[in-house]
Amino acid sequence: MKNADGIVAGTDDDANNLSIVMTAGDLNPELFIVARQNRSENDAIFRAARLDLVTKNSEIIASRILALITTPLTAEFLRLANQQDRHWANELINRIIGVADERWPQTWMLETRATDAPAVAQALENGDTVLLEHLCRDPHDRKRLLRCIPLLMKRGSQHILLPDLKTALQPFDQILFCGHETAIHRMSRIRYDPSVLCYTTTGKRPAAGWVWRRFIRPA
């Protein structure tokens, strides 16, 4: 794992970008190095440079637009993140790298309403306590956390940056997550299946009949 310091080269000259980052890497091998590639014909050169991350203008623009469309909270997160200092940003980057495991991190949103997370919404309606960490526990082994990070929580008009996992959820909370793609599928089981949510909240795996009586009470 590279340390929290990094070097980013993003001029319009590919040769200049590589020169900057390679020199910096020679001076400090622990740097996390990012360079922007402007011309597709230079693919082989950038691959040979073995950089930590290479970005391309078209990819940056496309991924940003797609993220804004698929996860509306992304724009607000980016606005708030831009107000933080470099140390905060570097720590978050290291955390994301840790959960993404050298893959491009995924972002997704969960809202604690019946149409999006029915198991969670029903539990809250029943008066049960559901913490943010209960959504982030592995449905196969609740002692392990999923490989994801809650980036932002929207509660009414309030926006909470990097919310604490001990935060108790309320109806209609919106949470933006970032992490490994496997976390998306495992979290889906928690948000839709009352028996899985019961396990991540209590550690118990009750019989299906008991679960449905507890979480799906008659109106």
C-alpha cells in the first residue's frame, strides 16, 4: 500500500506527464502516482511506465456524467469533498483503494424507503433499531464488514459527509456508497431480505416464519 502522499501529472503533453511522474517516483518510491494520458497511441508507453493510475480525458468525462446520472448524491458529495483539505482527501483515497482492491470503485445509493430497501423500511416502521453498520456487514459472516465506504448520508435537508457506522438509520435516509462490486450484491440481500437483515443486526438466523411475523406485520 502506498502512503497518503501522491503525485498527479495532468498537463496536455503526454511526454511531459511521464517525465514528471517518473522523476517523482525515482525520488520517492512510496508515492501514489497518477498521470493523465491525452493520446490513445501512447497506450504502450503508459503501460510500460507501471503507474498506479492512468486517466484519460474521455473516460473522466464519461464516468463523471454516468455517476451523476445513476447516483444523484454524487454531485453533493463532490461539492462537500472539494471543501476538505488534502490530508482528508488522501486518507479517503487510501480507504477507497483498500476496499476496491485495485479495481475501479463502484458507487451506488440506498434509500430507506419501502420501494428501495423494503426489509430496512419495514424494520424501522416496526420500531427496530438499524444502524448504518448493519447494512455494511457481510450477510455470510456479520463479523466482517463489506468492502465499501458510506460516502454521504442525506437526511432531510442535512448532508453528512462520511457518516459514522454507528449512525441509527431513519425512514427516507439516502446513503451514497463506494466500494467493491461484490459489496453491491451482498448489500442487496440485506436491503431486500428480512431474514438477512435480522442476521446482520442481531447475529441470529431465525426461522423464516418468525422473521416474516416480526418484519412483515399485518397492517
